[in-house]
Amino acid sequence: MTYQRLSKLIESGRITPIKSFQKDKLFFRTDVEALARELKELRKKYRPYDMGSIQKEKK
């Protein structure tokens, strides 16, 4: 995930940092894992053509 995408997720309120430094941010692991699951499901919905290549890589 890029820094820009992470900033957008923070702005939209989908993930909130527990501590912010000048260039870094800390998050709860459970929040990050939940967001990853959510984004994975959305990827399946909106980019089904990518899922075939992802499944091949896992094998």
C-alpha cells in the first residue's frame, strides 16, 4: 500500500492511527487486518480479472 493510499484511508476514516509521528503512524494490528480483509473482498468484487493471477501465485 502506498503512502498516498494510506493517507486517503485515514482521511476517509476507514482506519485511524493510534499514534502519529512526523512521518510515521502506528495502527492497531486488528484494525489493519480487518481493513485488509475488507479491501480484499472489494478487490474480488471490482477487479475479478485480477483474482485469477493472485490465486495462481498462491499455489
